Amino acid sequence: MLLSTLDGFLTGIAVGPETIDESEWLPVIFGNEKPTFADEEERTTLIGTILERYDEIQDLISENDLEPIFWVDRNGKQFPSDWADGFMRAIALRKDEWDWVLNSDRYGYMLGPILEVCRDENGERLLPPPDDAEEVISDDELANLIPNCVLAIARGWRRRQGKRDTVPSALPSFVPYRRAQVGRNDPCPCGSGAKFKKCCGKAA
């Protein structure tokens, strides 16, 4: 995995419904093949760096923060498709458990921006926007939605597992970004103050 894919994968592992032992997910990073290293120092450095980033992501999520590593061009435009691909690979490790999110009226929509930036082998979106979409939201704009979506999913798992919610009350709940129980001209439920159709609803 390249850097952005790896970061998405680690985020998916960290935010998932249960702790997965590193002995299960580390091999996935190396294509389920035994990696070769120049020496023990290289192995220790690389594995240590991966685990350090994983711990950092866990800490960020617990602090209600997230800073995904997306590819960015010289103009600052973000390209989150590789990151999203890594995230979906993590979901595949516990697909049955993740079905709860996919089927949830509230939290299922949180995967929308992630799914919409995923690409097939031809570079086409795996989840094209609906035909009646007023405008197609760009990957760069979807990238800005992803951190809040991941944090909302983490919040959903905590609630489902009966854990104490550590999310500050001042943080608005990031609710479905698609057209669902929210009018296009209603205030966006993410708390931005903009109309839904001009904010999260742009991806609907």
C-alpha cells in the first residue's frame, strides 16, 4: 500500500466495531505476502512507523479529530480515492459487523462520501451521482466531508456498544448528507449555517 491507501486502511481499522489484532491486518498491507527487508533495522523502522500512525489515528478519533492523508496537488486540490480504497479494504475484514452501519438509517449515509470517491480500474466512480443531482460534487469537496463522516461513524459505534460518548456537546452531529428527512432548502444539519443543497446536500 502507498501512503494514502495505508492511511485510509489504518483509519478503517481504528474506527471499526472491534479491535483487530495487528497480526491479522499487517499482512494485508503487504499484499498478504511476507515482506522482505534489507535488514532488521529496516523492518523495525517500517513496522514501527505503521503502528505509530495507527496509534495516532486512534488518539485523534478519541479526541474527536481526524487528519486523513490525502494526495494533494501543487494547487492544494485533494485526491481522496486512494485513501477511500484503503478504508474499504479495512471494512472488508469485518464486513458482517459493518453491515450495521451500511443498513443504519442514520449512520449508513456517513459512508456516502467515502464510497463516492472510490474508483474502479478505469478511474470511474464506483458510486455515480444520481441522475437528478443538481450538481456533481467534486472529489476535493467530498474529501472535506470525510473526516466528519468518520468521526460520526465512531460515535455510532460507541453508542451501539453502550460506551460513554466523549464527543463534546458543542460539536454538531454530522447527519446524513444525502437527501433524507432534510429539505434541499433547509439549514444543513451539519451546523454550517448554509442551506442543505449548498453544503452536505451537494452530494445528494
